[in-house]
Amino acid sequence: MSSAAGFIFSNIHDGNIAELTKLRTIASVPFGCRYRFIDFALSNMVNSDIYNVNVITQHNYHSLMDHIGSGKDWDLARRSGGVKILPPNITAYAGSSGHVGYASRLEALKSTYYSLSRVSEDYIILSDCDVICNIDLNDILKYHISKDADMTFAVKKMEMTRETARNNTIYYSDADGRITDVLAYPQNFEGEADICLNIIVAKTGYLQQAVLDAIAHNYTSLNRDIIAKNFPHDNFRVYRYDGIFGVISSLADYFEMSMKLISSPEVRDQLFNVRNRPVYTKVRNSVPTYYAANSKVNDSLIADGCDIHGTVENSILFRGVKVGKGAVVKNSILMQDTIVGSNASLNCVISDKNAVIRDGRVLSGAEEAPYYIVKGKMI
């Protein structure tokens, strides 16, 4: 298999779940008791023998650096290659939005072109962090090579409403998989179409030249300025993925995808139980969870280090969560070190890290609009 390097965008689409990304990148948003979004992108690459991985950052990336560390938990602490955190090149590039930084994938690649230009592998794989899936990137790479494509985009056929279409890119292709048109974030589209999973394979030389052209002509959008302009004469392909995935475009999407880990064995199996494709994360050694004699727990995912004295139903509890005596937690996501006081009642609640719900409080949201508690807030 030809060699490939990876580039992961840690801040793209931060605004989609602004509540959770106020103090962190979308890449480091907690998910599924013990994981972060970036664990899926990193694991997909490592499981496909990609060991030169670059993580492009922009702001609020302290927790991301703490999570990744040296990369040893993903076997990326290496003398050659490994994982590199690329900080924003704020002295060299101002984004199209007028502030220093970037607002798109192409702007991010422009701002880190020095690292891109030093890639010696034959191919580059680009990945966002807001797509939750366990995918074999080698299959995409083999397809890309077999078609001698310049760029290949992982897609999945989906039925979309206008609201969901606004947050996705749609690709039209012929019977051989060659792209014939592209719609970026269409405002009035409804129906079935191939949406992009924000995983892209490109020839290294092609991508390097495309980014150089973007710098020279001040292009800012990969879809509008590269793909839409060049698909008639360049070889752009789609790779159709048929597995489970979730695009996190809102707080409601985050809540829905998290709840599927409880309600759907198929989702759990296709994300976490795929043979030879484990999802790696930072290992923390915690004590086992303590369940008091009067506690009740049903249909929930509970991490290590929790202390449960009340009732927990259909909920996800991260490490170190404490549920007081007589408290009832239903249909909720409680992140690390959340404290729920005695006789409190929670339903459809997302609490960020270190939140405190005092004794007797009653909080309730809805599946479409979960009640969110800010990191470190006391209620």
C-alpha cells in the first residue's frame, strides 16, 4: 500500500455546537463516557497504518494538547512521524472573516502550508472531527489509487430535510463515481443525496499545488474555489460508505448520537466493536464505580470513578460523576466530575465538566432541545 499522511482539522465547525466549544475545540468534545471526538479520526488513521498525523489548531486547544499528549495512546509517540500539533500561524495569515485565523479547511491548509509542503508520502488524508464513524481508510485509499483520482471524497446516501442539508455538502456523481456537480451547504434542498463525510483523500502533489494556487489567488473555499471550478477537467471521485456515522451539527445532534450508544446495539458495535479497528483514547487509571445499596441504574453507560447513591436511567455518566441520595437522573449526559445533589431531578440534561446541581433542583429539557449546564457552573 502506498504511504499516506493525515491532516485533522480540530476547529472546523466549532460554531455548530458553540455551547460545548466555548472553552475547547470541537476535536476535544467529550463523547461516550471516556472518548473525545478526535479519538475517532486518530484511530481511523492509526488503524489504517497512517503514522504521520498533523492536527491543525486555531484556538482553545489546551485541552486538546492535554488529551493527545505525546500520542503514545495511539502508538504515535515515534522517532519518525507521529502526531504533531500545528498551532495557528497568526503572524502570516488573516482569514476571510476578517480576523486573524481561518474559517475553512482551505484557509487552514494555507496557514499551515509549510508543514503541508514537507509531506513526503504519496497521499494525504484530510479529516474533520465532527463526524463520528469507524471507517477503514485503506479501502478509500485503494479506491482512490484504482481510479487514479486527484481527490476522493467519502460520502453516504442520506434522506435530508432543508435543515440538515444546510449543514452538509452534497456531491453528484456519474455511474463510475466521478463527481459531476457539488452543492455546498444548500439552503433549499430536500430529498436523497450523497453527503460528504468530511474525509478526503488527495494526491500529495495535487493538494500542495492546489493550496499554492489558493495562496496566489486568495481562494478561501475548498468546495467553491477548488472542487466546483476544477471537477469538469480534474479527476474527482466519491467513495460510498455504507456504515454507521453521525455528523454533529448541533447540540441536539450531539444528544441524539450519544443516546444511540444506549438505544442501538448496532451503533455501539459499528463504532466500538469492529474487529482490528479499536477506538483508542487517553488512558486514565480510575477506581471502579461505587453503587450504593439503595442506588438504581438501568440502561446506562457509566464510566469508572463514579459514586452513585440515587437513580440513573437511560443516561451517560463520565468519570468521577457523583449522584446523591434520592436524586433521579434520566435521559441525560453528565460529563466528568459533575455533582448531582440529593433529591435533585434531571431529565434531558447535558452537564459540562465540574458542574454542580445542588440539592433538590429540578431541571428538564427535551430531546430536540436538551438543557445545557456550562462547565463549572453551580445551579
